[in-house]
Amino acid sequence: MSGYTVIDVETTGLSPEKHDRIVEIGVVFVSHHGEIQDHWSTLVNPMRDVGPTSIHGITASDVLSAPTFQEIAPYLLHAVTGRVIVAHNASFDLRFVAHELLHAGVPLAQLPLRGLCTMHWSSTFLHAPSRQLGDCCRSCGVVLQEAHTAGADALATAGLLSYYLQRSAWQPPWTETLSESRTYAWPSYSGPYPELRFARRAEVRAARREDAWLNRIVSRMPRAADAKVDGYLAVLEKALLDKFLAEHEKEELVAVATDSGLSRGLVIDLHAGYVRAMAEVALDDGVVTDAERAELERVAQCLGLSSADVQAALDDAEAALGRGEAATALTHAGITLRAGDRVVFTGAMRRPREEWEEVCGVVGLEVGTVTKSTKVVVAADPNSLSGKAAKARSYGIPIITEDAFERILLAQADDLAAAAAH
């Protein structure tokens, strides 16, 4: 035996049998004397909705470019072969690992997978208030940073394992687990190994700058071209319905700008003009509220503009209104909801799904699955990989955030209520 492999996973839900998937995995290699030898972790693209972001902190945007489990399966198989698998609440993690390996085409002959559970052994070695990982770590001085991230949880579990080994003078009482691990018949992997690439939370988020897509637009544009802006503005206005640019919307804007031959300067001017028009709307009553300023900042960031650009837009708008000049024309490609319209929800909403469905029922909106007649899809993250979101994109149906849907309902509440009453 060559040591222990500690594993922790974050998942879309609680049951792989109900199609829940792994969205992040952490792996730590520990010697038989408790020394951490190496470790790695990565986000995993589950090819479906990511589940409860409020628990694991992972969004659909985070996993868009992450490897699938099938890509990392050969490396995970290599990491566990001939070693003792360790996890905190091992039955949970190993059920998901087994399910994912089978899904990736790895033939596991002996199920369920067995491993050493640090939660099971906690009552033997610790005096913790509960068996939860955080309480166990605090009771013996093991550092747990960034709980509910697979890499950090796996390192903390490795710390518990090291503590148990020290307390047992490196003669641990889990001889049966050691024996089972020695005899487990892991299948061999004979195919070519795909490129091993990691997608770690901090690195993914640092790389996903809000204006990165804008750089892709301007880098592909000619330095001088005729202005063909109507199509671009129409797509831009539709994309910014919820003040959020999803990845598929950015791709569409890149394609429209490229096909229309828009110049670099023109695109930046169009974005500045859009923010200027929003500033004029915000100033229409003479006051820019904190909420309006925050919305301006959010849209400007999406468009690759800065806070200084927002202030300049407000200054220009105020000066123009002071001179009595007409506001910049801005036609919003808004969503008008009518009684009987179909609305679809996808992802773990901030507000309970049942509550949203009740609200929709009161104002006469229909809630169901995605069809070509669906008016709008409301997503916890508009970059969602759920089947509903994928179908909506194929039909050209707007996908908006929960906040945007709430704003639309508030703005149209009276009209919807009147229609529902009739």
C-alpha cells in the first residue's frame, strides 16, 4: 500500500440516483504516517444546473469552462488505485464518485465503494460537539479555511486523518478498511489520458473579468467601418433586460458586431451612449437614488465601462436636461407580461420556487416547462446549464435573473392584476 487518498466533493444535490452530479472535487495524497504529499482540486462542469449555490457557493458561470468528470476520471482512477480512500462522511462522497466513474465508462465491479470515514472515527479520537467537519477540526486544532470548497474540505479531512494517526501511534484501528483497500480490484485504464486541466474558483473568477468579452469584440473589428448599429443596439437592449450579460448573450453581441463590421471606437461609443441614456432616465425626476446609481454601475461594468464613465454620463445628462435638450432616444426591448403567458423557473432561487409559483398564479401567469410559446425563463444564474435554459436558448427565449423578474412584476403589477380580475 502506498498511502491514503483523501477526497471531498461538492454536488448539485444529495442523490446521484436522481441525476445529481459532482460540481467540485478535492484530492489530497497522504502518506501512511500522515504527511500530506500532494493535492489538487478543480471545479467540474456537471452538464446540468449547479444546484444550491447558497450552500456550495458555485455558480453556473464558474463551471462553464471547467473540465467534465469524464475528463478527470482517468486521473482520479490513478489517484485511488492501490490506496485507501478517505472522506468525511465517506458513504456520501463515495456514492457520488462511484456514480460519476460509472457514468464516465469506468467499469466498477465491486459496489458500494469502501473507504475510511473520518466522521465515523471522530468519536474515538475527538471530543467534538458534533460530527460535522468544522466542529471536528476545531476540537483538535486542524485549520479549515473556506468551508464547503472541495479543496479546503479535503485538506481539513487530511488534517483529521493525520491527527488520528498520531493519536494511535501510527497503529490505527481500521485494519479491516486497510485490508479491503488492498484487495479492491480497480479496473485498469488503457486509453489516452486527456489533458489535465484544473478550474479553481479563485482563478476562474479572476479570469472572468466583466469586460473580457468586450476585448474579444474590439480585437476582431476593423479600425474603420461603416456604422451599422441598429442590429447591435437591438441585441444589446434585449441582452440587458436583466442588467446582466450571460455568456450566450456576449457571444451573440460578438457575432453581431463582427458581422456588422463595427469599429472599435463605435462599439465603445454605443456602450457609453447606452449608459448616458440610462442616466437621463434616472435623472428624469431630478434625483438619482442609490438603487439607480447601483444599476448604472452594474450595467457599465457589463459594458466594459468604469465608475468614472458613469459619473461622466450623469454629468452630461444633467447638463443636457438643464439646457432643456431632449433625452437621448433609447428604446428598451422590454418584456411585457400578460395573463396566460408562460413563465419557467430554473435553478435554486433566492425566493422559494413555490412562492414564485403562487405569485404567478395570483397575477394570471402560467408556470410550466419550456415550450416555443414560453415568454421568459427566470434563472438563478442566466448562464445555467440546465435543460430548461438550453432549450430556451435554442428557441431564442429571454433568460433573466430573479431580480429582473421581480422588477418586471412590480412595474406591471396593476395591469396584470386588472387582467387577472377579468
